[in-house]
Amino acid sequence: RRLLNWRKSATVTHTGRLMHFAPENGTYVYFRYNDSKKLMVVFNKNFSQVTLDLARFGEMLTPQSRAIEVLSGRQLSLSKSLIVPARSVMLLDLNNN
């Protein structure tokens, strides 16, 4: 329910542009973005957690990037790396960076 309600007001999911990065080590990352918002979607198909080096996504992230994980509401710093749980998808709403 939380995801569906969030999606109603997140216009970037409907009309934003797309930038995707080639899959690497069982992970796939893409961004939806417009002039005011960014959304980062991370897929991990591995049976163990993965630590993503965020320098690879420098076109879309800055060292000061922060995000809110949509499903849990948890705030994250996206400065160096991101731990992605096994067999999961993370939806990260990036603050205006």
C-alpha cells in the first residue's frame, strides 16, 4: 500500500527520463529522473548481499547524495557504497542533489 500511494505522487516514475547501467555481478541499476527529482532502482539477483561501489554511477550521484528508501522510509547516504540485500530490489528516492 505504501508503494502504491508513493507512486501516485512520484511523477518521475511516469514521465521521467531513463538512464540505465549495464548489469554487473548479478546487479542491475537504473535511474528515472526529471528536472527536480531522481529515483534510483537497484536489483540484486544474487543469493547473498552485495556491496555496490557507487563511484560507477557518478553521472547521476554526487558524493553528497542522500536518499530515502521508499518502502522502509530509511535515510541513506550514497557517498561511497551501498549494501543491497540478497534477492531484493531497492527503490531510492534521491533528495534534490
